[in-house]
Amino acid sequence: MAELLTIKNLRAGVEDKEILKGIDLSLGRGEVHVLLGPNGSGKSTLMNVLLGHPKYQVTEGAIEFEGEDLLEKAAYERARAGLFLSFQSPEEIPGITLENMIRTAKQAVTGEKVKLLPFRKALKAAMEELQMSPEYAQRYLNVGFSGGEKKRAEILQLLMLSPKLALLDETDSGLDVDAVQVVSAGVARFQQENPDSSVLIITHNTRILEKLKVDKVHVLMEGKVIEEGGPELIASVNDHGFTHLLDAEG
């Protein structure tokens, strides 16, 4: 299967602090990869570097997306190329409704005018799938939303924008069991409707993975990928934690 994303010897950090210390990772089309690791290991940094967050500086290495140099592209160009990031802590944006934000983003990504009636029909169906009240479409983005509502709004954007690569940064954090099931079903629907698209997901709650077919697991510690494997690696981490992997590596 052709590689969608290839990361080679990636080193990056903030100001004078190096956080990523030589990341090598590849992800094929249509695959679901899971990124595990303790807090502070560099998982969210990797996601932000992939999207081109200006806070982070890349000092070495390469990132290729569909065979093109991703590091040469601005953040908006990366979004247009097909990358999507679901934030761990979504921001509130007064003044723009959820519907208008998604519609504007879709037009920006596709370069085509979005017809209102078909768009609203698709939006309503996706919101029903995520058990979101239709009224949320007309509310300002994330303003007054609960934590769970913000995460559902993130998955709603994912379903409506249909990116080539979905980067999900702890989309399940702070959710109760029922909400995790809804979000998991939403990600599974994205995967089913976009079989050539890929998912890279950070999680501490493996319940979100129950409806997904996981192809590969990467364990990140101290800025490096120290272990890779199949879904069985998730069970190993759940049973024994991360430190035993460091002990085995040593």
C-alpha cells in the first residue's frame, strides 16, 4: 500500500527545548494508526508540527505527504492538501456559528462554492449521527459548549470535511463512557465513508478504538518512537504500562 505520510528523523521543539528527538514514522493510505505514550512524551507536539503550528521549530528531518515536502507548506496549505487536526482542547470562537465555520472551511479546502441546501442536509444527518441537537449548528463555535459537545463538534467537522489524513489529539479526553462510544462511532463512520483516508489518533482511553480497525501502534517516549506493533501492543501497554518498554529497550 502506498505511503500517505512519511516522517524521517524529525527533530523539533519550542525555543531552545528539543521535544522530538528523531521521529521515524510512516502511515499508508486507508490505515488507522494509534500513538501512545505518557504525558510529556511529545505526542501533541508531533501533531502540531504536522499541521505547521508556528510555535514549533523543526531543526532536522523531513515530512512527506503524498510524496511532497510538507515542511515547505504553510498551515493553510497543509489543510488544503488534506490534513485535519482535532484539538485536545478546542477553542471557543465567538462571532462565527458552527455551521458557517464548517461551510467556510469546506469551501476553502475544496476551492468550490458549497451549495447551501445539500450542505445543510448533510450537516443535519451528521449531527444526528453524533446525537447533537440541530440548534448547535447556529450557535457560536464552542461557546458555552460542554467538553463533550466540543469534542462532538470536532468529529462533526471531520465528517463534513472528509480529509485525507485525520489527526485526532485525545478527542476522547474528558468524555464519559456514552460520549466516547458516540465519538468512536463517528470516527468509524469517517473511516467507512472515506476508505482511502487515514487516521492517526492519540488516546489514553482505548474505548475509542473499539469500533476501529487499528493497523499499527506507535509508542512514543521522551521524544522518540521506542516500540511499534499491531493492536496487541495496546493490550501490552494497558497491562504493564510504558516503563517495561523502556526496560526492554535498555
